[in-house]
Amino acid sequence: MIRRYSAVPALAIAVGDALATTAAWFVAYFSYAALKSARGSLGILERLVSPAPLPALDVYLGFLPFILVVTLWGFRLEGLYDPERARPFPCPPGRILRGAFLAFLLLLAATFFYREVSFSRGIAALYLALQSGLVLASRAGFRRLLMAEGMRLGPRYRVLIVGAGRLGQAVAQRILENPWASLRIQGFLDDRDERQGKDYFGAAVIGRLADLVSRVHEHRIHQVFVCLPRREADRVDDVVAALAEETVDIRIVPDVLHTVSLHMHVEDFLGLPLVSIRESPYHGWNRFAKRAFDVAAAGAILLLASPVLAGVAILVKLTSRGPLFYRQERMGLDGRTFRMLKFRSMRVDAEAGTGAVWAAKDDPRRTPIGKILRMTSLDELPQFFNVLMGDMSIVGPRPERPVFIEEFKKAIPRYMLRHKMKAGITGWAQIHGWRGNTSLRKRIQYDLYYIENWSLALDLRIILMTPFRGMVARNAY
């Protein structure tokens, strides 16, 4: 259904992407030409702008068709024109950036083999910076047009929803929130007496399941969405049989709303439809990108923080006897355990008589410098070495000790889902104050929100907020 009705919007989006790419190419050329003309008057430009003559505009115009082809092809590889992603915006900026960068690499390869003209690297750099921004702006503007009252592309198709329960209402809400799909709800069918005549999202219950065929004829229905709860799954066959002699399309919506966790999507598994409801975003390109980001950022942070690391190490050794670091077993990605590094902030025999226990306020086991280290998170600086070793990420759910997890997973629903992402030094829960001796349920809620909405942009946002909202905590004992 989406494939059929999103063809026009998808084509319009592709045209918008092509226009944005063309504009970026022109603006990059003329901007660089302006910089070359001002090169002699501004000293800094002498180092940034090449003195070599700039090829004529018609040379760059001749290269434009190739740019458009590889750009749209790169976006297509990123799924930006797939039916389920045919909405113009919001579109994950990461997909646009990856598609643009892939196309840019192809352009560089093409210019390497094309020796007749030497293309300017300055123009290429400007183009790369401009193109993604203009594409995002184009899609945002196009979305505003589609969301405007009465604005639609192509004919509108009439929909009848069988089942006015939670599942049917969810389908109706999504249809209303996405007018670009050109679907119009004619009503619901439901056998419950209390629902007859009721209005849900602007559409009324107009009959019972026995009225299905007559309502299809009366309202000239194009699409029938079967949204029956799991307990009425046997009635799906009755709906299909009743419509056997009709030309309407039948769409069956599985009742999985109450079991959906993390990312849900439907995929083809060797010819069989497969619904995935607990898949981690940490795989494929995402895994590579997050790992590359972690290694680069952790290396930079360790280098910049080396004086602080040295200072804390000296204080730990001067104020208490024992090893410098404390290695503690924690649980990370997919339930695997690892040894997490911390500057030691408690006595060596802190758990000798008690076993694993939570730290408490005014905990007598702390070393003289331990309270400050724990409150300011300075004891966690060695965990950047865990990041380099691949045990942790800079951003992610905070890892917990396996002995505590055995209790938590029985008491807190969906607790183990937080292990679908690599454990982190800081996280969405920590910058919102859910750290130390605070509500575990709230912490899990924020951790799952992070996993469901993960992106490199969100990671960067959390890192930038951590010094102001995540390092110092009153509840970190």
C-alpha cells in the first residue's frame, strides 16, 4: 500500500534532492570564484585558496549530470526513496550524510580518472558542506507543504478499518499524521455494542463485521485494514473470505503493540515475512560508526585529560594503601561481562564482610579522597581505556554488576533490554539526574529511550551536556 501511494511523493522528493544538489554545485562554484578574486586582499585566503586558474563554468555544468546520477543513486542505497521511508521529513540526517558522502567518494574517483581538467578541491569541499544542508532544508520545506491543510499529491484512497480497539485506533492515528500517503478513513467496523457510533480520530464506527461487504460498496472502499486483537485472530479468515469477490486491497495489521520493544520492523526472511521487535540498533554501519567515534573521542579525551589522570593517581596513592585501579565485573552488550576500570575510591577490603552492596551516604568504606572522586566522576576516567579495548562505549547505559542484575531483571520489566547497546561511561539517564542512588525504573526508562532513538548526533549531544549535567551528582556515594 505504501509502495503504491507513496510513488508520487517519493518522485517529488527525488526532484527536490536533485534541485538541492544542483544549487549546492552552483553555489560552491561561484563562492569559490569569489574567494579567488579576493585572494590578494585577504592574507588568510592565500593559504586557503589555490592560485591555479579556475576551469570555466561550462566544464562544471558538463559534470553536473554525473553528479546528479551518483547522488540519487547514493541516496537510493541508503533507502531514502524506499516506500516506508518515502516521507520527506523527518529523515535521519545520518542517512542523508552517508548517502552524500558515498556520492562524494564516487565523484573523487571519477575526477581521478578524468585527466582533461583538474577540478578544484576547494569547490569539492564547499559542495560537500552545502549539499547535505540544502537537501535537509528541501525535505523540511516539502514536508511543510504536504502537512498543510488540504495539500496532497495524487488521488486520495478510501480506507475502512476493521476493529476499533487499540490497534485500529493506532492505525487511524498514523494515517492522520501522514497526509502524504493520500489515505482517507471512511470509518470503523466493530462488533462491540459500546463502540457503535463512537468517533475515533474523526472517523465513526459505522457498523459491525457482518456489514463489511455492504460498507465496502456503500463507501467505495479501496483499502481494508484488518486490526483485530490477538484473541480474535480466527476472525481474520472470515474477513478475507467475505471479501473474496471484491477488488479491495486487504491489509492485516498484526497485534504486537503490547509486545513491541526497541526497534520493530518487518523484513523478508528467505521469502517469509518476519516481524522483529527487539533488535538492537548496534549493528552494521551503526556499529562501525559508533566504534570509530568512540576510539577517536576516547583517544582525544585521554590525551587532553592526562594531567588530571596523573593528578588523581598521585592523590589515590598518597591517601590510601592498595592498588591504584579497582577492577569490577560488569555486564555489557548482549549480557557479556567484562572488567570495568575505576580509580580506587574505597578500602581494599571494602566488601570483605558484606559481599556486594550498594554504596551509601557517608559510607565509611571510602578513602579520604573517595567521596570527591565519586561525586565528581573522576574515579571513572580510566573507563576510557575500557572504551579503547572495546568493552564499553563513551555513551550508553551504565553497566551494572551481574549480582545486582539477577535481582533487577525480576523486579523491573524490560530491564535486560538495556544490554542491547554497549555500556557507556555517560548516558541519557545520567545527564537527566538518574545516577547513583536514584530510581532504577526511571533510569531504565531513559536508557531505553536512548536505545530506541540512538544516533551519533544524540551521542554528541550527551557528551557535550555531561560536563554540565552528568559529572557532579549528589546521589553518587
